[in-house]
Amino acid sequence: MTVTHSSDLRTVPDDIARRIVLPEGHGDESALFEAYRWLRRNQPLGLAQVDGYDPLRLVSTYADVMEIERQPALFPSAGVENKYEHSPILRSQAEDDFTKEITGGRVWHLPVVVNLDPPEHTQVRGVAADWFRPLQLKKWEEPIRELAREAIGRRLTGGVNELDFVQDFALRYPLHVIMTIFGVPEADEPLMLALTQDFAGAPDPELRRSDVDALSPQATARQLSATLDDFRAYFAAMVEDRRARPRDDLATVIAQARREDGEYYPDAYTIGWFLAISTAGHDTTSSTMSTIMEQLALHPDVLAAVKADPSLIPGLVNEGLRWCSPVKHFVRQAAQDTTVGGRTVGKGERLMLLYQSANRDVDAFDDPDTFRIERRPNRHIAFGYGPHQCLGMHLARQELRIMLEELLPRLESVQVVGERRIVRTNFLGGLRNLPVRLTLN
């Protein structure tokens, strides 16, 4: 497709564009958020032209992100003329070319809901939508609470506990919750943890699989491909099992789902659902939990406040989600010539929605660079907005709330005692390591 950019559109300075577009630019949060601030003030819809990547607009303000999210037909996720050649997740040209070679021309491997547009998106999303409604999740309140107590009892004791909160705690509890709901045996959770981390950490050279050349231009795509092959091998057997022996779990609901013609959904769609639940349903929650713990360490007054008044916990969860924004971007494509925020956007232009930036926009949030659990209103878009808003957002909030309700009454103090590290990714991630000292009663 030939894309015509507005003649008055300025190109974002190279250092700003590279900081935001390249995965390695996300390893320094201070510099990253300064780049976001510069964009919002100077070129909120500027054009990024980074070597090795398709040109795209960087959508940095809350208002502009919301304007796009509210118009899914005008800004589709799957693309305009050929949905197989557009991905809502930004990859380099080399990575897209590698993916096309092994998929027969598509830039994505599986028809996951984030890759689809209505009406197909509506139909596929509806397969599992009821499972994630608040009323349905009420029955999981006590089972999740038991899992939270179990997680605390397994890893933490009274007195002083020194651990890497991310690796030793936060990654495991949300995984255990989602796999229990999903129906994956607990014995298989270490495999699921390894695969979800391979998936989320694919852009970070330090988190590459041993069977992937970390220096290859296609390294991220190669890691994703290898990881998806492992997911497919596991989930294909699970689909077959649930169709032959249905159970009371989410895997059965998805595996047994049928299209309007009465036939099962093709395995690619079913496995795509399994993949979405296993990855997005785990890593985002663990990232937010780690962020909340770090903020409690930095703000002992907040810890004291929520311990004294547990009714503040939902506000702590909500502010933790805004502060973390673990899904950093999705990419949309303009279906026709249009405007965003009064600026011209040409048909076919790609737009990178920067959720982290939008959630720190001073025009949408008072004092956005301060962690404030009493923030009202707190209309963050950490879960996105519109038809692609995260289906599991109510479950994520429930998991985080319950864990904090169980842990905070016992938590006397928390200190960060070592180097914190961030996963170098422009898509899905947060803290990689957070060494802490927790004192429990």
C-alpha cells in the first residue's frame, strides 16, 4: 500500500523515536518517560522513522489514544487492505519478513483476538466473554483467596524475608490462578511459566532461549516462533482432551465452542485463545503486582494507610495499574484519510498507541508523575479501551485485590535492597527483578 504522509508532518527526532520504538530503549525508564513527555508537549502525533522499522505515528496523549480506540472501524487492528500484512504488535521489518516466510505471508502466527476486527473479533471474543464477567468471577473469590494464602505460605515466613519479589513471588501467584481457572495441571505450571516468560521476554537479548541466536536481526521473531511451537504442541493435546472429555474449566468452554455453522472453531483459533489467556492473563498481573510492591517500599506512608484502612486497597490496585501500564502499545492502521486531534492522518498510516504515555498525561491526570492511591477519578487505560479492552481486567483486579488483602495485614515493612531491572521490551512487560526485604508478623 502507498501511504501519503501530511506535508506539514514533522519527523520525531531520532533519539526520541529510537527510545520509544526500539525494545532496548525501554531499559531506562527515566529516559523513556522523558521521551514520552517531550512527545506530548512537542509532537503528540509525530512520525517516527527508525531504521529497520516501517514509518509510524507515535500517539502519545490520552485524548488522541482514546479518539482512536473509540473508532475501531476507522482504525482497525488487523489492517486495511490485507489483514495478514498488518500486526497490532510492532516488530521490525526483518522480524516481519521472517514471520511471513514461515506462515505463508502473514505477519502473525495465530488468529488471537488482538489480531482480529469486528465482526470476527466480536464472535471470537464472545467464546469466553461470559467467564470473565464480574458476576461469574464472584464464584472464584474464595478459591483465589485460598491460592493467595497458599502463595504467601509457600514463600514467606514471619520475620525477615529476602527475595527477588518478581522472580520468586509475583510471577508465580497470577500464573497459578489463571492456570487453575484454565484447567492446566499444577505439575505443568513450570512449563507454562517458562513459555510465558520466553514469550514476554522475546525482545530482550538477555532473555533469549538457548536455541535462538541473540544477535540475529530476526531474533525476536525466531524466539516467538519457537515458543509458539511449544505452546501449540501442548495446547493441541489439551484441545483434543477437552473435546473428548469435557470438564468444568475454561479450557473446555473454549475447546467446545462452535461457529454459527455448528462446527468447532479451527484449532488455530482455539489455540490462539489458549495462548492469549496463558500470556496476557499472567504477565500483566505479575508486572503490576511488582510495581505496587516497589511503590509501597518507596512510600511507607501509603503502606501504613492501606494497612490501617483496607478499603483503600482497590485504589492502590487502580493506581498500580496506571503507574505500571504493562501493555505498552498496540498498533492500529488508518482505514481512510482522517484526522486525529485535528491533525491529518493518511489512509494506511500506522499508529502506535502509547498507553504508558497516555497514563502520564497531565491533561488527563492531575499530578500524573506522583503515585496517589486516592486519585479520583482514575480513568487510566492500562487495559485499553473499546472492543479490544482487556477481557481479563476484572479478574486481574480481583487477583491483585485479594493478594493485597491477604498480604498487607502481615506486612510490617518492605525495602528494596538491590538493583531493580526492567525487561527491555516495547510491548508487554515491566520489572524483571526487584530484590526486597519483607518483614512479616
